[in-house]
Amino acid sequence: MASRRSPHGQQPDGRHPHPRTGRLRRSLVALLVAASVAVPLSGAARPAAVPAPAPADLGPLTVAGLDARYAANRAAVLAAGKMADDYGDRRRARALDAMAEPGRTFLSFDGRDGGRTAEVFGDLARAERIAVLVPGSDTNLDQYARLRNGALALSQQLGPRAAVIAWMGYETPATVSPEILTPGRADDAAPQLTSFVRELVAAKSAARTTLLCHSYGSVVCAKAASGVDVAAVVLYGSPGTGFDTAAALHTRAAVWAGRGGADWISDVPHASLQLPCVTVGFGTDPVSRHFGAQLFDAGPGGHSDYLKPGSVPLKNIARIVNGEGLEGGRHA
């Protein structure tokens, strides 16, 4: 509910509203209205409810059981691809055919609706360092190649003693939708990420594990951070986390943040507005002094360039995963 004001623009207690706060709130409301109007247009672009078999119960994750898990999930991908083809969704069928290629290794797979997967890049059984990629908006089976390309680039940067896991374990919001401005999808996703990382850490307790959180994925990671034992949480291209400070994440992990010079996310209002039924916006900018994260140089690139081969952010993110010092890294 909007606050009551006096005829002279004062709050009921006589205080004048801070002009920047007012602008941010108006911007957030405008964004929510615009996104709501765009829902009928964006809905057509969301993945259809293509039929797929329910995933098998594979039991707890163990190093000894990796090969059997990989084989079972490849069979599930093949079955889902056949169902998509029979259903007439050629795009989904082609995407699943590519995922079923020999050598692809999945810790989990659920082909229903937009899909849920966790793909491994590298030798997880022997890995001494593990990076878990948590993606942002518009990531699903039909758009999976973007997440995979980033995971491949990071895996190659890290070398043979590391493994990268592309965790597409939640229904991501559409970029043009009301959900992109609210924490609802992250609230649903955080328990799934927490459960996955706990199981992974239990199976690979000696490895150094890092969460890499892009865009809306940083909201998911922030909500899960207090429940997982990881070495670092890296936020990049983040609209905010829903928390005012890095300390509020209540994690022993080092919290890092970076943003590319041409990333449009910098234009998103970094504020939070509590409406009667929903919170809009994600609060403090993670690269701000107030948030208090350690900063890394994310180069001059845009929102989709953080894991681009040869890029500055890719090299610095790899250093964080490896537990190495950064060139130009600093505390905000």
C-alpha cells in the first residue's frame, strides 16, 4: 500500500522522502507494470510442456556410482528425446539428441516441461576443485547450449584437476516477465540447490567447491548460501541478492562480486519494494561498497560475456575457483 503524504509532499511524521528512494521505487513499480503487460508476449516463448518420462530414483550421489548414474541419465535423455519427437517438438528433440551424445555426463536429468539437469565437465571422481554454475533467466533445455558453452570454457580454463557442473536445477524466470523482478523462483530453487550441493560436498569432501552465480542465479545462491559448506560464492551480472550485505548471507564462504563494464544489469534499480503480496527488486548492488563483497575485475564485456573464452572475467573466476590470488581484486 502506498504511504500517505501531506499536501506538501511530506510523510505523515513530517519527514521529507529521500528523492533517490522515491525514484527507485517508481522505477521498480514501472518495471513490474511493464513486465506484467509483456506476459502474453513472453508466454509464447516459454518452453512448452513437452512430455517426458519421470526421472528414476538414483539414490545418493557417490563417486563409486558415477558411471552407473551417467549411464542411467543418458538413457533418460534418449527416452525424453523419443517422446519429444513423437510429440512433434523437433526443436526439443534435436536438443536432447545433442545431450545424448557419447561422452556427455549428467548427474541428474528430468526432461519434463523446461527441464532440469546437472551436467559434469571434467573428471568429477578425481577433481580437487569443483565449480557449480547456477544460471539466470531463460535457461532451459531449448536454450541449454548457452550454459553448456560457458561451462566448457571454464572447464578448459581450469584444467584437468577441476570439474565444472552446470546446474540447471530450477525453473528460471523469463527475462520479460513479472517473475524476473521478484524472489519467488529463487525461493523455490534455493532448497533444491542446497540439497544438491550438500550431496555433492558429502561425496567429494576433500575438494574445494565454489558456487558461480550469474544474474538471477545470484538470488538463488544468496538464499542457499547459509545452508551449504563451500569455499566461495561468486556473484556476477547480479541484479541484487535480496540481502543488504554479504554478511547477511550468513556463510563462511568468501563472497565475491563482479560486473562487466557494458552489462545492462547496472541500469536495473538496486532497491527493494514490499508490496501487499510480493517483494519487487533485490536490494543492494553486490558490487557496491555497502554490500561488502570482495570485488574482481570483470572486464569491459556485457551480460553474457563473463565466461567467454579468453576474457578477463573468465580468468579471474577461474582463479577464485582455484583459490588463487587475483590481479586487481579488492574489497569493496
